[in-house]
Amino acid sequence: MSQADDTYLKQLQARYHKARRKEKSCILDEFVKTTGYHRKHATAVLNRRRERVSGPIRRPRRTRYGAGLAMPASGCGEVIALGAQGATPGKCQVVR
């Protein structure tokens, strides 16, 4: 976050706290347009309940299961193969 962004945020926070309800809505619209934040997050930032996000949020990738993945069945020693779409255990087929 640059120093200009930081001063802009502080000015908006000061305006937001002094404003009435209709003015707060206009300030919030302006802040959402300039930052791209969701309105709920923007209100939390303007109310100083959350810190401003400095970069993209990194989330872990989803696990992918291929058609060739096989898991041992519980207790019977057989191997069950998952379907092509990573089916749930109820949709598994027994491989013989």
C-alpha cells in the first residue's frame, strides 16, 4: 500500500465518521468503486474494524483426483476405483 493510498483512506475514514447515514452511503459507494472491495468489507475498513488488504488473497488449491486413483476398501482387501469425476465413496465401483 502506497503512502497516497494510506492518506486517502485516512481522509475517507474521517469523512465517514462525521457523515450522516445518506452521506455515508455515498462515501461507501466511492470507496467501493476505487478499491474494488465488497461493501461489507469496505464498511469494516472504514470503521477501522479490519486492516486494508495489501495484495491478493492466497488460498490453497483444490485437490484433484484422477480416474486412475484407487483406494483400498475398508476391511475386505479389495480395491475400489473412484469415477472419472472424483466420485464420493457412495458412487465408487469395485475393481476386480
